[in-house]
Amino acid sequence: MTRMDLQGFLSEKRHLVLERWLNLIFETYPPETARFLKREKDRFANPVAYEFHEGIKGIYEALLYGMEPDRVSYFLDRVISIRAIQDFLPSGALTFIFLLKTAIRKELEKEIREKGVPEELLEIESRIDGLALLCFDVYMRRREKLYELRVDEVKRRVSGLLRMAGLVVDLDQKNNKEVKANEF
Amino acid sequence: MAAIPKPEELANISFRPPGRKWMDTKPEFKEGTHCHAAAPKWLEWLDYPFPRSWSTYDEDWKLPKNWKEIFLVGFNDRLNKYRSLRLFMDICVRCGACADKCQFFLGTGDPKNMPVLRAELMRSLYRRYHTTAGKILGRLAGARELTEDVVKELYYYLYQCSECRRCSAFCPYGIDMADITILGRELLSSIGLGIEWAMASVGSCFKIGSHIGSPPHAFKDMLEFFADECEVVTGIRPRVPVNEKGHEILFIMPSGDYFADPGTFNCMGYLLLFEYLDLDYTISTFAAEGGNFGYFISHEMGKRLNAKFYAEAKRLGVKWILGGECGHMWRVINQYMDTWNGPADFLEEPVSPITGTKFENAKSTKMVHICEFTADLIKHGKLNLDPSRNAHIVLTFHDSCNPARAMGLLEEPRYIIKNVLPPGHFYEMPENTIREKNFCCGSGSGFNADEYLPIRLRGGFPRASAVRYVHEKYGVNHVGMICAIDRAVFPPLMDYWVPGVDITGIHELVGNALVFPGERERVVDLRKRPLKGKEKEAEKFLEEVM
């Protein structure tokens, strides 16, 4: 085990690591789709790639320099909000965070071959594991949101009828002493 | 005990999906990826073939014994009947212009949602049964046998195409993917395969009056209720003329406008506008549905539902028809109505009774879009509008696929918006996501079933992504739209992708801005939200009326 300024190294190689990581994420899609995700650079013509790119930039920043959990969750969500509703099992949806380990190891390949595994790599990988735990929270929030939306949609379909029947009231309104729904 | 793999070994796992050929990749019928099967009841109501209980999750879809023959004969008939279909099957040169234009491809990442590949599902059958090369060389020539698996694949993907025609706008040959989808769905219908959401809507519309199945008295009650609500907010109670004979105009709106929020507020806008104009019109409880889900199933069913418009126009003795803010209703009117049920020569060429404008574009169908009607009124200075009443709204406009691409209705809604909103309250989304290049809401053509929400969120993501951009950059807090399906499906779409953005129809904004002689001072909008600068008065007002 050797020591090196891994944080400095990863900071310097930021663009290369991010590009490698992004490509690894793209390759979790079928080959034709991966080709498109890599090729199209207009953010509106390729919104998925754009969101992934913005998300992983923030996550990488969090990995190297630390970040408030809410802020990290925001960046994780930019990736997870999409993968949580795509055709992935939960494990597949969250694969992307572990691909960061692969991207970093690939970038360190030469160093490791010549000098062995740097001690700091373990620390960085532990931080990625920490991010993975946050991913579970974000993923669950998104899935819960999905089910909440289904319920809301059904409610919205009947809300007009309920209003017409006087069966809904806004309890925030003052002078609203009686709840008409009790009249049943 | 198996050894625990080392992290390095784990990291060597390939996350790349196997690169199988498309013909060898079968869809998996998981919850959320497809619409549920239609119940037999609806098919029986409509005299549709092979009503039976079946499930997409079962291996056996209980197809009729001679399903293959029915399908192939039907395909042959349609190729002979529609020259366009044969052309679309033959002409594609795989240029790829359409491949990345479909929002379902962009959102799902599934290559079979590339329009070129979705069409290939049908083309492979065309080659096998209608070309010499395909008959002899089979798979080598891109041909394949029609099997039950192929039918399942068609069901899966033809119901992931919302018939929005965005791909067609980019195709150098103008291949209309929506037409391929429609005809493919017709063939599926012919062997008893339909989706519950669409068939239930069609059955209800055909038998009862509207997609939601509300009977005439419920429809009338809703309209009366909206008139009451208008009175609370404005002090003016609009008339609700229902099934009255001898008026000049028949007004038809989509059921979403009188059944589901926020369309209901749009309906209040219509009623107020007509009251303001003292318009000589009536509404029919039998043509109580502007939408036409029949057209999502087959041409024949689309024709049956469309015929109700004209039967009612004749029965009520009107001169012409005014249509509300609906999406596919307008594709049906502009592109199919004349062939299906025309010519409507018992009606007169529409002329605005207020401005005298002749709507020459509606000479044949005799049906005018309400945005054309209202834009013309504003142009002639016939409406007294106070845009400050919409000052709490910062708007972007979502072009609905059918009015935009099937009738070119791009400027009229924008013209209205600019006249009912204060300056600086309207922002366009990026150029490659609006007008004829608009992204679909992801739920058109019968997809607004709740079981389908994950796919709808995927398909709607490109649209939402552009909304998010104007929301973050300009503080946009509402998306305006002129389609009832849009108004029904955008709320969850925004709630998931861009929370804090609300939905509105354009005539709701007109209703807010319209100044009636002798009206009460407005302090809230049609949704009873405080107007800007009137928050205190609004609070007092709401205390009184609630």
C-alpha cells in the first residue's frame, strides 16, 4: 500500500474521470441508445444525458470536497429521478454510483500497476459507499412520489364532483366552522 | 460456502446489456410498462370482435383460432386501401433523422421506441408477406413470421407511440408514424386486443355521451355548477343553454373541461366569454365529448364517434360548430372528418357573428377552433381585457401535438396569451421543443391510464426538461395548453419533474381578464386565488363566500 495525493490527482483528472463515468452509465443502456446518449450534445434534444452530466458533476464535487447532505441529494436526484422510473430494477437503477469506483480505478490503473493501491483509495471508496446509502433514500423518495402521484391523479379526477356536491372544504379558511362532509 | 467476491471482481461485472438483435429481444410485460387489457364489456357495447377476459401478464392471450388469418387479410386490405401505408412500408431509407426525435425513446432509452424501429415491427411483416425478397430470404431481408410473440410486441410498442407525429416533422419523406400506429392498432383490435383505458372511454362515449361516462343530467349539473362558481367570482352568472334548438352555434368541448381540474376552470372561461358576447349558442349533452378515443383504436370507431357532432348539429338546427380547447379532436376534424362523415353541407360556412370574419379554413368541416374565434375577437377590439388580473401568472406555452402539427394552430393561442397577460409574463421554451417541433406530453392517444404512469413520466420528461429550464431561468409558474389530455396529465408530470409549476387552459386566462360591464370588483381569479395586489380584499372575500 502506498500513499499519494489522491484528492489532488482526482481533481486534476476531473474531466477524464467524469467522462469515463458518464460513458459507463450510458453503457447500462442498449448499444443503440448508448451511442445516441454519447453523441447528441444539445441539452433539450438529449435531456437524459444532460441531467446525468449535471448530476454527476455535483456528485463528484461532493466526493472530493464534501457537501451538505441536502445538496448532495439534489445532485443524486438528477440521475436517480430518471433511473427510478426507467425500466430498471432498484439495483440496476443505482448501479451508476458504483460505476464511479470503476471509473476512478481505471484512471488509476497505471499508478496501481507501478506503485500498488494507494491508501487513500480506500477512503474515497468508503465515501462512495456513503453516497450509495444516500442513493437508497433518494430512490425511495422518488418511488414513493410515483405512487403518491397515482393517488393524486385519481383524486383530481373526482375533485370537481366533490366540489359540486359541497363535500370538500378548505379548513384553512376562517369562519369555516362546519365540515359539510359530516352531513352524511 | 461460496467465496465472497473481492471488490475488484465485483467491479469487473459488466453492466452493459447484451447486444441482442432486435428481433430476438422480447418485451417484458411488467407493471407500469404497458396499458392493461380491455374488459369484454366495452367490446360487447361496441359490437367489437372477440370480447373475453384476458390479461397481458398471462402467457395465453386467448386469441381467436384464426387470428393469424384475420391479421394478415386485414393487413393486405389496408395496404390496398391506403396507398400511404404501402408507401410508408417501402420508402424508408434508414436515414435516422427520426430515430432520436421520439420522446418515448428519449425517456425510456428503449431502441424500439425509435420511430424507425417501431415502424420496422410492421415493416418486417410487410416484407415477409408482401415482398419477393422477404418471402425467399426471410430474416436476411429483414422479414419475419407473424407469431403470437410478434403480436405481443406490437401491442407493447404501438401503445408506446402517442401518435404525436413529432418524428414525421423530421422525416425527409414525411412518413407518418402515427398512421402506421393507427393502422397497427386497428389490426390488433381486429383480433380482440385493445387497452382498457381507451376501450372504456370509447364504450362510454358511444353509449352514454362522453369518455368519462357522465349521463346528460350530470353534464348539465356540472355546467350549472360552473355558472354558479362564475357568479361567485365575478358577480355574473352565465347562461347554460343545453340541448336548445334553433341557435346559431353548437359548442363542443372535451369532457376533461367539465370533469377534471384544471380543465374545469377553462370551462368557466368559455361560459364567461359566451355570456360576454351574448353568443347565440347551445351545448349538446349527446355531443358531450370533443375528444375521440375511437380514433385511437380504429378509423371505423373514430368515424362512429365523430358522426355524433354532425348528427347533433343537424338535430339542433345550428349553422356551424365551435370547438373547445381539445387536442386530437382537431386532427380528426382537419384530416379525417370530411372523408368519414362529410360533407357537412347542411351547415353554413362559419362566420363570426361578432366580427363578421369568415372562417374560410373551416369551409368544409364547418367547425372553428375557439382560439381562432377568440383571437379574431381580440384583433377586432371586441373584448375588454384587463391583463393585470393574470399578474400572478408567469406563463410558458406548450404546443399540443395535434393543433400544432395537424392544423398549424401556432399563432392564435400565443396572440391570445399576449393580450390577456401583462407584458413580460410570457416566455417561450427553447426553439427545438415548441411549435411544430414540440415534445408530446407523453400521454396522448389513450395513455392517461394510471397504471401507465411510469411510461408517461418517461415520455413526458423531454417536455418537462424544457419547462424546468424556463421555470429556473424566468420564474415561469404556469404552463398554458389547449388540449384536455394535456391538462389532465401535466399536473403529475410537473409534480414529478418540476414541482411548483401549475397548469392552465388559455380560456381560463381569458375568463380572468374579461371585464364585464357591471361586474363586481374582482379580487380572486377563477380558482379563487388572490389577484396580485388584492390579497387583503381576497381574504375578506373568501371569508364571506366560503
